[in-house]
Amino acid sequence: MDTDYKYEPKNGLTRWLDSRLPLMRFTSEHVLQFPTPKNLNYFWTFGFILTMCLVTQIITGIILAMHYAPSTLLAFDSVEHIMRNVNYGWLIRYIHSNGASMFFLAVFIHMFRGLYYGSYKEPREVIWILGCIIYLLMIVTAFMGYVLPWGQMSFWGATVIINLVGTLPLIGESLTQMLLGGFAVDNPTLNRFFSLHYLLPFIIFGVVLLHIWALHVPGNNNPVGLSVQGKQDTVAFHPYYTVKDFFAYTVFLLLFCYFIFYNPNALGHADNYIEADAMVTPAHIVPEWYLLPFYAILRAVPDKLAGVLLMFGAIAVLFFLPWLDTAKVRSGRYRPVFRYFYVLFVIDCLILGYLGAQVPEGIYLFLSRVTTIYYFAFFLLVLPILGRIEKMKPMPIGISNSELSRDMVAAE
Amino acid sequence: MLKLIKIKSLILIFSVFFVLSNEAYCAGGETYDLIKPGFSFEGPTGTYDRAQLRRGYQVYREVCASCHSMKQLAFRNLSQKGGPEYTEDDAKLFASEYTVIDGFDDYGDSVERTRILSDRFPNPYDSKEAAKASNNGAYPPDLSLITKARSGGYNYIYSLLQGYGKEIPEGIEISDTLSYNPWFPGNGIAMYQPLYEESVEYEDGTFASIEQMSADVTAFLAWSAEPEMEERKRLGFIVMSFLIIFALLMFFTTTRLWKDVH
């Protein structure tokens, strides 16, 4: 984005460096002085929070890998070794396991924010798509990570999910063989999952850099959804947003630390403290909470292949969102009818999550079908049609005038 | 400020949602409410009762250990901080009651020696098959992590231990090799009633009722599943206190900084 601010090297050394590796220029223009809309609310702090989540997972993960043994004979005991014998091993492992949950919590808020304020709309389509790729990679990484402790839910979760992959036409069989490395979930599976679980976060890191790069071309969207018109609409990223983001991150850490220190196993499943046993199937096989909505969609369909396609479709549809939503107005604030459908969609996702943990019978099955239909209807019917017929609320003329105009809207 | 409240309420909604979805799995198949006696280690500041852990170890050693292993525990754990906190000499004495096969001598014969602090608790059976053969085909689970490995946690273990000797309700069939226990999923458990009044004679003179022994051994198992708990809560208090103060400072900094931006 065009900025009035240009970096000027102050002394000989920085001038010398600037003409060879403009690192200081880059930091100054893209971090410190980066012009950011001044009206961002706290939902915009989750980008920073998510970056911190990724860094936390990578650092704790590297340390865990120093003590973990990726073998079916040793994995479970090596995790207990970390919990009992490694200095502060329990802390590192609880940060990592709860960190995955916090990462997903933050990414859900981040995505719902993007959805409400139209952050995927022209010219930010690529930012959104890169975000979807990150989300997909996160799901794969989390799934593989959950297999590593080699508990009952690790083993049976992996068995169920890899079976599902096998139902896919054409690629199913060879993909299953590549994931398993044998005929069933066993040592080769665990080994490759460990290897990939270590690799994928760095790929996520790379895509995050692209995500931020793409963000820095048009700059941030904002609650009113209007483009920045000039200097009066922005503040420098530092200190304004560094401080605000860090405050939000501290509050986020309070919730994170509550789980780590006072309820570290609340988000996990008891069965994962039983060592994997191929001869004993748990009564209910359920994934981690952050995958439950997709699990509910999968089980809402009587046909296995159709269920799998719908489950993948639930993520695939996100990639097309920029073109499915036909409304030119970005922010949900000025879309009175969209707001209702949006709130309903958030509730729908929460109910799907709840249903994912229930046995799909009777009322639960019926509800999961209704909520699955609404999930897809929101993207495939509501957004394309609503954008054409909805009567928008009057909008402010610019970011700096938005306060005044919002009062006007409220008074109506 | 309003925006802040919005975020907080959102976080609250999400966390309530986690807990709900989590409770949902715990509910699987249980029809009886768990007995919750209220243990000393509950709550954000709860700690283990040393005397109770020691009584619990005695119950494990004299009753449970004949069938159940605790392979994650070493004798040195008995003297570490945050546990039963026996003296090192006492822990050594406990260890020396058991032997272990440790390598070979110069003639290729296996060497048996008494256990030392660094050795794990002994396994009552040589193999899983042997364990099954002695128990009507059921495998007595390892108890190291049992309170974390069952939904309902320590309250489930406590309830289960007291669930014997009850009248079998009509309509429930329990096979001859199983015992009726209302808290066990499916109600038929392969473990026979393990505790009877005065199954052990407590060293500290406490009367060994079934309730007392159940509570004591449950506390011991809760410790063995989470030996880091006391340290975790202690550290948690420091971290949370710091974060609350730091969050306040960051809040004031943010408000001050943004005061002049309109």
C-alpha cells in the first residue's frame, strides 16, 4: 500500500547496510511504521495472537521431540517419561497439548471475524485463501500430533480417519497406503506422522509469511469495511498496535494458563491415557473438540463416501467464499439481514461441535442433518442471493467519519 | 471498553462450550451419579494429604498390587516432593522388599538382586498373557494413570471401589465370572470385590473401613497419575498473578496510548 512514510538511514553504517540488505528499511516500513487503520477493534488482535500460538507450539514441540520416542513400543512411556522425569516436562507438554486447543480457538475467532467484516472480499481474496490453506494445514498437523502419544484415542482416531480417506475415489487407496505405510495403523504410521508433524509447522510458518505479505499489499480491512483514504485514517503499527495486540495476548494467556495449570486435561479425552491397543476398541471414538463440527457433518450422512466428501467440502467451500458472497459492501455492520444469517451460522457451528461429541441417533442425528444443511446453505444460497437483494444501511463516507455516521445509523 | 466486554463474553461462551462438549463424552453410559467425597487435592490450591497417600500406598501394596502393576512409578517417587514424602531410607526399605532380574553374570546366568530407589514398582505378572490367564481372561489395567484414564476421574475410582455387595437390580444379568458394580460400564466387572473391612491394618491406627481404604487408595492413585500437581498449582498461582497484574498494566498503557487517537 502507498505510504507517505519512507525509511531514511540515519548514519553511515545503516546507509551502507541499506544499499546491500535493506533489512532496517523492511522492518521500519512493514512493522514499525506500517500504516494501519485506526479503527480496528479487539477482534483484529487475533492475527498477532495466532502468530504467538504458532511460535509457542514450535518451541515447545522442538523440546518435546528431544525426549519423545516415535516407536509403538516406546511412545506412550516416553510421553510419561516427559511428564514425570524431564525437568518441567509436564509444563512443556501441557503447554503444547493445550496450546493446540488455544490455537484453534484463536483461529476460529479470527475466521469468524473475517467472515463478519468481509475481510475476504476484493482486494483481499488471496489473503483469505492463504488463510484457508493455513487452516487446512493446522487440521492435518493437529491430527498427526494427536496420534503421537499413542493412546487409545490416538490409535483409533487415526484408524477411523485413515479409513475415511480410503473411501475417496481414485486416490483413496494409494493415499491410505502412503499414510499407513502398512496394512493397519502401526509403527510405520507413527514414524511418518512424527516426521510430518515436525515438518508441517514450518510449512505453516511459510504460508503465514505469505499471508502477511498478501495482507501488506492492500493493508488491513477494518470494522467499517472502507478502504483507507489517507493519512488521517491510519496510525503506525508500532506502538499503537504492538501495545494493543500485546494487551489482548496477555488476556488470552490468562485463559491459556488456566487450562495449563488448573485444568490441563479438560480439553482432552480420558481414553488417551490408556496405551494404544489394537484389540480393544473404545466405546466412542471422538476427535479433539476443534474437529467435532466436521465430525458431525461426516456422520450426518448415511453414505460413507458422501459423508467424507461433505466433510472435505465443508472446508473446500471456504476457499470459494470470496466469489460466493456477491455483496459489494464488506462490513456486516451495514448489512442488516446478513447479520441475522451470520449469527445463526455461528450458532450453527457451535451446535455442530456439540453434536460431533454425541452418538448420531434420534434427535442428535436429525439435528446434525439440519445444521449441516444450514452450514452449506449459508455459503451456497444465503451469501450469493442475499448480496443481490439486501438493502444496505447508510454507510459513512470514510474511516475517520465512521463514528459520526454510526450514531446516525443507531438513531434510525 | 464495550468492545473488551464483547471479547470477554465471546471467550466465555467458547470456554463454556468446551466444557459442555467435554462433559458430553464423560456422560457415556453411566446411569449412577458418582460419589464425590471431596478430596484434599481438589480446587486451585488443594494439596495431597501425606498421611492419606501413605495409607493409600499401604492399601495398594497389600491389596491392589497382587494383580495391578504401576509401571510408571519408581520407588524414588515415594520420597519426592509433592507425594507421600517418605524419607529416602523408608523408600529404600520398600524397594528392598522386591527383587529384579538385572542382566547376566560372567557365566551367562541371569542375576537377581533386590530393588533400589531407581527401580520401578514390580509387575505382579511376567506377561499380559499370564495376567489374563490368572484373571478369567480379563487384564487388570496398569494403575499408574488410572484416575486420568477414566471419565469421572478419581471420583469414578472411589465410587467403583465401593460399588460391591449391592443387590443386582431386576433385569440385569451378570455372568458367574463377573461381579455386579453399578458404576462399571455394562455393570459386570471382572475384578472381584477387592476391599473388605480391615483388609489392611493401618500403621497409623486409622480404622480401615471400606470407605476409608477407598478414599486413601484413590488419593494415592490420583497422586501417581499427577505427581506434578502441587508444583503445577504453585507455579500456576505465580504465573496467573503475574499475568493479571501485567494485563492491567497493559490495559492502562493501551488506553493512555490511544487516548488521543480519534
